[in-house]
Amino acid sequence: MDGNLVDKTIFVTGGNFGQTYIKYVAGLTHKTNPEICLIPTATADNPENINSWYALCADLPIRPSVLRTFIRSSPGQKSFEEILLNMDAIIVGGGNTLNMLAIWETQGIDRILKKAYRKGIVLAGGSAGSLCWFKSGYTDSRPKVLSHITCLGFLDFSHCPHYHSEAGRRSAFYEALLNGQLQSAYACDDMAGLLFVNGKLKKAVSLNNENNSYFLSVSDGEIKEDLLQALIIH
């Protein structure tokens, strides 16, 4: 099928990616028993995170798997491309965004994910796993202070996860918007999510009324913060 005819879907949250959001991503695939792969590169394939992933998926009608990047070569292995391009959805875990993107570039995973996106495989994630899909943002991946980061650019906006939950993130983001370092942006609280289809926002969701998403822009030298009405999901 022509890639231009396939809906290109990305779902992000500000931080939380528990069972409710995994189930939501499964629904986006329109498959009865979708195969969904976690990429935990941002936590260096932390075993506890991987075990937690499988525990969260145990009661869901999905086939979970994990793409490990901290590996040694073995003749029986599949390539990263063979694994990822046969998934129905790919979820990227949180952690160190800067290190994750550097590893992906070295391993060619960034290019494979672009192929997956064009193929119509659902892409998703929270925290580092949400920031990575956007053009740019601010990250805590370096010592001392939040800093600017250039990401994959599948979504042509800036992004701020953990919008209200982490001290200093909102003010640093405002400053970067005002000085032109960042462009118009979508921001998400930890338990809020955004669904993009073909590069455009389709829906805002949340796990409760206290967590929200916003569209941020600059108008007449001031920050304009538009609250996005969200569907509460359970």
C-alpha cells in the first residue's frame, strides 16, 4: 500500500504509561491481539522496567515484546528492523532522552522508526518516550540544568512532558519559547495524553480531571497557554 494512504499515528503522555494507556494504544492498532514492543533504551534496558512492562501487559489482550539495544551479536538474532517493522505498535519508555537518541542514531533505530511511522505502525510513549517524536524540547538528560534537545521531528512542534510535576520545567520552557529557541508546543501533565494522526492533533485524553494538556504559543511577546479539553479514559 502507498505509504501516503496509511494513517500515521503517534500517541504521547506526559509521563505515565500504565496499563490504561497500554490498552489505549492497543485499541489504536485496530487489531484483536496486537503485537506491541517496548523500547527501554532510555533506561539502558533496565531489567526492573522490562519486568514491569510484562507485568502490566499480563492481563491485556496483546502480545508484548521488548527491543533491547544493550546486546551482544548472536547468529540467531533478528535485526532491529526485522523486529520493529513487524510490530503493530511501538512504545518508547522514559529515561535519558539524550542518551537514547544517540544510541538510536548509532544503531540506525531512528531511521527504522521513521519507516515504521510511514508504514502505519502506531508509535507511542511517555516522558522521554513522548519527547522523542517531536521536533525539539527541553530535557533533564545533562547535569545541573534543563537543556535544549533536538529530537526526531516526526511531529513538527516542540514538546514539554511533566508540565506541572517537575519544578523549573515550565518556566524554562516559557523562556525558550519567548527567546525563539523553541517553537509552538504541546505540553502534557504526567497522566494526560495526546493523539496525533498524520501530524495533526486529533484528541486529548487524561486519566483524571487534574492532569491536562496544553498548546503553547507566543502572541505579542507573551506566552499563550490554551487548555485542551480532554476525554477521561479508564
